[in-house]
Amino acid sequence: MIRINRQTDYAIRVILSLAKRNEDERASTTDIRNEMLIPPALAQRIVADLARGGFILTFPGRDGGLKLARPANEINLRQIVEHFEGKFFISDCLVDAGECPFDNQCPVRCRWAKLQAMILKELEQITFDELAQDALSVQGLIQVGIAQP
């Protein structure tokens, strides 16, 4: 089964939380952790990994916090997934073409390649700016009683 690990999911939540804020606004790790229901034991490790990956900036001290390292429309789901999971392959036969004895003659391999390309394209097109707008829209609907949390 293709599955995103928990650490990647939490990293996506951190970026989403920051994307919902104004560009210059900083947020504490504790605030993000509470908002996005991230276990304390994982939060610091994920924040450090996101900072090493160039996705967020960290500011120490009393007025410190976290903020995105670049605009939310320049960060997409594929970047985060590949940073935490490595290159995305839906089948081992796509990792190394020489591994498959049927190579490009295999109708299944050709379909896997097409499906993988579609998934990667979709992940690339989903920016955190778009996700933040979606989240804020849903939040607004909940506040006016149109949708349920």
C-alpha cells in the first residue's frame, strides 16, 4: 500500500499552519503543535528537518518563532513528500529500468509509469497557498454554521 508516513503528515500540517498566516507573521512551535495536533515528541524533530530542508525559518528567543522561508505558493506537496519520504515510486519496477526483465515491453510497467507521472504532477500542482485558502474557507463556513468541524 502506498502510504505517507506520520512524520510527513505532521510536516505538511506545520507548513499548512504557517501558510494560513500572514507572510511576516511568526508562530511558536507550541501554537502550531496545539493547532495541528502534533505530538510534542515529534514537533521539534519535524521543525528542525523542515528548517534543514529550507522550508521554514526559525527564530530563537522571546520574540522568536517559525515562518515560511519562501511564499506559500512556492511550496508544494511534492516537495514536502519527497523531502521526508525520498523519491516517490509506486512500483519497484520504476526505480531501476534494468531491474524488470520485461522493461518497456511490459504493459503493467507502462501503466505504473503513467499513473506515477499523474500523481507526481498533482502533488506538484498543490501549493500550500491553495491549501491554506481551502482551510480558511472551510474554517469560515464552520464559523457561520454552514459546515461542521
